[in-house]
Amino acid sequence: MTARHATTLPTRAELRILHVLWQLGQATVEEVVTHSHSSPKPNYKTVQTLLRIMEQKRLVRHASRGRVFVFEPRVTREEVGRLSVRTLLEQNFGGSPAELLVNLLEAGPVEESELDELETLIRAYRSQKRESSS
């Protein structure tokens, strides 16, 4: 995440709210509750409290629209995804991308097409890295 954004991962509950905000772009507390895919729907006051906490963590920001606050994400899916992978890598695999990949491959069946795609991505990454270091 960039310097202006949070450096801590959102909790599961915060991530559910972020998914709604990423989908809608911006939303009021009521809209977050209404568009939540959780079952049962989250409590209005709980969402309101979580959004306040998320604002302190710099995950979201708000603007006033009449008498209601409209919230929007300050972080992107990609930023949260990268931080999540970095955290997983450090906490569970001692910082080793190879160890992470081995565990991923051994965790369940991987389609041949997915293996081909991984190989292509690795080759492209190597090529890009060589070009940028030249």
C-alpha cells in the first residue's frame, strides 16, 4: 500500500465492508448494510462503528451528503491483496516465495492450464526484471 494508505490488514468484517465499497464506489452505512452479502445482514450500528474504526485505520474516508456520511475506500483491492500476500509470506513461510508456491501447489489439485499460466507469468516476470535492471 502506498504511504498515504494503511499498512495493516483489514479484519474479516472490515474486508466485507470494503468489498461492498469497492463494488459500489461509495456508500452510506445503510447502503453497506443493504448490499452486504452476509447472512444475516449486519447490524446498522455495527457497520457504523466498523466504518469509524476503518476511517481511523485510513482504510476509508467519508464526505457529508446532507445529514448522512458517504464512505469510500482509500485502499484498492490490489493494495490489500499485496499486503495480504506479503503478510502471509512473512508469517507462514519465512519470507520464501518458493515455499509459499510449493504449499499452494500441494494444497489441492492444480489444473494443467493453471500450471502453464504460472510458468508463463514467471517467465514474463523474469524478463521484466531483467529489462528494468538493464
